[in-house]
Amino acid sequence: MAKPLEVDDIWTQRILNSVNGLEYGTVQIVIHDGRIVQIERTERKRFEAEAGARDRDHTGVNRQQIRKNS
């Protein structure tokens, strides 16, 4: 039978620190023999498409620049 998990104040604070400020991502808690041994935080950064990227075609050519030079 699995040992009951005991979470003390130190681990509680570590978990809260890992979650705080996380906008997109995951926090994994690794447990061995009924004890927390590791916390893994994977953070994702999401960026809005830049306005300049919308003006480029699939070849990377800036269509607005071509129109200005024509």
C-alpha cells in the first residue's frame, strides 16, 4: 500500500512559488516513496503576431516595401 503523502510548509511554499506568475505552462510534482522529491516547471511564452509578419508572404518578401518601390 502507498505511503500517505505528507506536505510540510517548505514544500507548500515551493509549490506555490512554482505556480505563482505562471501564465501558460505546467507544474509537475514528482513523488517517490510517498515523499515529494522534485518540482518541475515548464513555462510557455505566447506572443501576438507582429503587424509586420502579416505583411510578409510565404517567401518572406515584404509586400508593402514592393508597393512603395513600384
